[in-house]
Amino acid sequence: MIWDHLRKQLSNDAIGSLGTPTPISGGCISKAFHWGPYFVKTNHITHSAMFRAESDGLMAIADSRCVTTPVVILCSEYDSQAYLVLDHIDMGAPPNPRQLGKELTRMHQQTARNHARPTFGWHQDNFIGSTPQNNGWNANWSDFWRKQRLEPMLNRCLNLGFEFPRSQQLLERIPDILADHHPAPSLVHGDLWTGNADYTTNKTSGSSTPVLFDPAVYLGDREVDLAMSELFGSFGPAFWKGVDEVWPLPPGYQRRRELYNLYHILNHTVLFGASYANQAQTMILNLCR
């Protein structure tokens, strides 16, 4: 049993009182459990690369020292299963979106300052949901967005039978859409919808502290995070106030937002089918105008 294996791997005074793992609902890719001081994800061993990528992303965000994220305890395989063990964070504190906007933007700003030469990508490929995400290095942002984001996702859609008229025209227009926009490479969460952020109570100050999880990190334009934060729900006006207090957006964001969010709608077409294909086609036509 994987739980017996984990008991042996974890050296902690609480091991004897861990009890039975409690299943947590909500995940659509892996099984999740609350187990004493731990949050545990399990899946078939074929998903081990996904857990390693998630572990890598969490550690990258933690290394920025700007925003709270779960601490990685273990990431490995046993028998036919892959597992990821994180520290368990009590979520559900009152929302503090202004602080989330500040901390996220500080991460973007700090990591951008650390990269004087603009190079976009990541040291390894990872996943956006369960879809592989290409992260090959590229010094040109518009070229990166075409070759590492939209082209691969459009090809995945095509392989599933979803063909989008004028998609080639859009790919050729990307340099025009991003003309005069020269972002510094910031560490981005990469999958920042409202379901991948929550709040915990700071045990020292009692304040509500933002927590980010389930990342798909890379070095890119910080606006990709801000754009996705508006795609499936929103963090609200206070979030944007926090962003503006640290690093206001340059002009043209609204146009770039649709280009960046198209990637996620195409991914949802891959993952969930035709219900997102019409939205993707509408976005492509809008961007070609």
C-alpha cells in the first residue's frame, strides 16, 4: 500500500498520529488527500512527470520569496503509483485580493529584474492542466508565443478534429499584435485562474495571506497571468489596485489579453471538447480584424 510506503519515507514526530488519509474533492486529474500535516496527490505512475513539473514550479515560486505556496515534501513513485506530498495549508481565510495583486506583481517584477537579457521559456517542459506545455528558449517574445504556445496547441486541436479557419493568418499577425510591446521575462504562474489561488490566515499577524498552487511556470510576459485571472471568474477590482500599486500595466493590455487567453481556450478545447471550440474560433476572428 502506498500509505505504508509514505509512512516509511516521512520522518516526522506526527507520523504515529497521522490516522487515515481523508479524500479531498475538486481535482479532475489526480486524487488528493489531507493526511495530518500533509496534502497528498496520487495518480498512475504514467503521470509522474506531471508531479515532477508541479514540484519544480512550486519550488520556483517559493524561491521568489514573494508569495506563499505549498512546500514540497516528497515527489516520487511507488509500485504503479506516482505521488506528490506537500505541506497542508489551511485555506478559506477571508479573500485579500489586493494583497494577492501586490505579491503576484512583486514576483513578476523581481524575477524580471533578475533577467537583464530577455530569454523566454523554462529549463524543462511542463504541463498546462494535463496537456504537455512546450518551454523551449526563445529571445523573441512574439516568436515564443507563436512557436511554443499557439502553434502546438492548434496542432493538438487539429489532431482531435478541431480546425480553425484563419488560424494561420492569426499566427502570422502575432508580431503585429505584439508590436512595440517588449516585456521582460518574468516568472509567471502560468495557470492563474481563480481556482488556483486561495487564502490562509497568517499565524503571526492574523492577516489573510494569498496562496498560489497548481502552477505551469515559465519565464514570460507577466500579462499572461493577469489575462488568465480574468478568463474564468475574476479576483475583482481590489486585485487590480494591488497590481497597479506595484507595477502598472502598459497600454494595449486589452488586445494582448485576448491573444494570451486564446491559448487557454484552445487547451480547454483539447481537454473538454467542442464546447470551447466556438469560443476559440470567435477569438481568432476577433484577433484577425
